[in-house]
Amino acid sequence: MIRDFRNVDLEPVLDIWLRASIQAHHFIAPEFWHSQLDAMRDVYLPGAMSRVFEADGTVAGFCSVYGDTLAALFVSPERQGDGIGTQLLADAMASKSTLQLTVYSANARSIHFYENQGFVVLNEQLDAHTGHLEKVMRWVA
């Protein structure tokens, strides 16, 4: 079930974000993701509208939207491929007429996922935090 993020979800969401980030972004040192935990906890999650996917009392994924930006979409590595990301994205899309996101250009799996959901690449830019190229993608209803 998809529901609004609650304070009790913070640690499970951070755990999913960290593990999934390290797995999906093998081209970036894990230390970078560890260094971003406090910013996720204190800035990004509180500033966004987040929803979680809960199964059997356990958070299995989450999605965060800030304005018209899909700021985060992460699924527990053990549950990837179960359709959770697709459901979370559909939930976010249902409340918006357009969504924009950035995804690392080296993350072909995620680019393919977003293209299958109707997102198109607008351009490519350099991520100032990591020095890696990222694609800017947009979906319009």
C-alpha cells in the first residue's frame, strides 16, 4: 500500500536510499552517499512531499516530490523488480500534470525505466556534487 511518509519511516527510508544509491550508482564512491545522509535526513526529506510503499508492515520503497520535480524514487534492493517503483511513480504522476527529474547518464537501467513511463530526455548536464553527467527528463500528462 502507498501512504504518506510518517516520522517513524525516517530510518527505513534512509536505509533504502543509501543501499539503493550505492547499488544503482556503482560509478560513484559509496563514501559520497554516506556523506549525504545528514542532508537527506535534515534537508531533502523534510522539504519534499514523500510517500512510502509499505508491504507487511515494512517500508519497501519511497518517492519524494518537490514542486514539479521528482526528487527521489528508491526501492529496497531486495524488492526491485516487483513493480514497487512503477506504483510509486504512478502515484506521483497522478497528482501532477508534469514532472521533471535528473538521473545519472551512466544509470542506463533507471533511464530506461523512466522512458518506459513516458519521460523524455530534455538535455544533459554536469552534476556539481559528483562531477558526473546527468540527464534531465520530463513527463507531461
